[in-house]
Amino acid sequence: MAQLLQNLYNLAPILAMIALAGAAAGGFWLVVELKKRSAHTHYSVSDRLFLKRNANRLRKMQLH
């Protein structure tokens, strides 16, 4: 039992570093994927007009 605990204490920092490196790599991949998707997102004319109209309404509401 003591040998098992000693092995666990020896491996725990290595496993934690592997988990952190995996999480960092996953986060980096997610940021890259989201940037790629947003660069390829093309809104239709009606969507752009809808967004523009709502932006104008919000600006008017903020001014009054």
C-alpha cells in the first residue's frame, strides 16, 4: 500500500502537467477554430440589413 501511494505521488505531477498541456492545446485549437469560422461567416443581405436596423434602434434608444 505504501509503495502504491509513493508511486502515485511520483506520477501525480506528471499526470497534472499532461492534463494542463492537453487543456491548453484544446483551448488554443478552439480559439483557432472559432476565428476560422467567424472569418468564413457570410451573412445574407437580409441578415445584414436586420443587424444594421437593430443597431440603429439601439443607438437611438441610448441617445434618448
